[in-house]
Amino acid sequence: MEQAKGYVRRIVTGHNEHGQSIVTEDCAAPAVHTNPKRVGFYCTNLWITHETPAAVNNGPDPTTGPMVLEPPKSGSVVRIIEFGPEGDWTKQLGSEGAKAAFGAMGTDKASTFKQGGHPLMHRTESVDYALILEGEIYLVLDQEERLMRQGDFLVERGTSHAWANRSGKPCKILFVLIDGKFDPELAKHFG
């Protein structure tokens, strides 16, 4: 039987009433999001923290709720995103379509769209780790591109970037996003 798009088995540990370690959850991660403006896009949030240091408790599942691109203030997000192959829909997005795509992820201000560039260029005030789990994809930057394949790892430090899947097959990436703060000298460039 084929698993649903975005499926990830998630095991969560916790503590019983005696402080002993137990499994509190072992099932499909419940927070699978799609984006009507991005064909073949599936985002599975695995865990979210809302502060640093992170609260260590048996609290409720923090991934429930709407899709949000950026991590919470002083928090983090762990997710797996499946990027479907790019098609003509990408070229047809334009400025308003790009804003709508990011608006569906909780923030249209992330878009760094420029005419002639990749329509899904964006920037968040975070440090992001990305590990290619399956497939290949281009990391698109303002001045260059890099092809990334399974096993490649990226440290993305608040840069304007996009992901372009030109392979014809889905690409899965594990992301860890950590809230950050731009250096004031660097922030001057972002208006």
C-alpha cells in the first residue's frame, strides 16, 4: 500500500507520572500542508518549539494549526517538504502570485520577488538547515545556483533564495528553521 503524500511516521517521547521515559505518540505526523499556488508541494511539520531554551514537558502537539513559513520568535521548526517538479505554473506566478503563495504560508512579506528572477525567491530572519533526503533540486540565490542531491546539506543564513526542482521527479528535504536576528549592518540592505 502506497503512503499518502507528506506521510512521516513521528514518534514522540515524554515522561510518565513517575518521571520515567515513555513513548507518548507513534503515528503519522498530523500537520501536512499543501499550497494551492505550488503544484506538488507537501510540507509536514514534525515539531515546533516556541522558545529557547525549549520547554521540556508533556504538553500538547505544537504542530496543529495553520501552515507558517517562519519559526516562532525565539523558537524552531522541524519539517520535511516535498517539492514537485516545476512546471509552467512557476513562470505564470508573477509578483501577486508569489505574494499569494507566501501568504498561504502565513507571510507574504517573505517574498523577495524581482522581475526576471525565480518567482518564489524569499527571505526569512532565521538560520535554516536543509538536508536533501531524496531526489535533487537547485538552490537559487541572487547571483548563482547550486544543484543539491541526496545527502547534501545546506546552512542557509537569512539569504534570499528559492528552490527549483527541474528533475521531473519529487525532491524531499528535511528542514530545521531556527529564529534569528539580522546583523544591523546586513539588515540595511533589505529595506
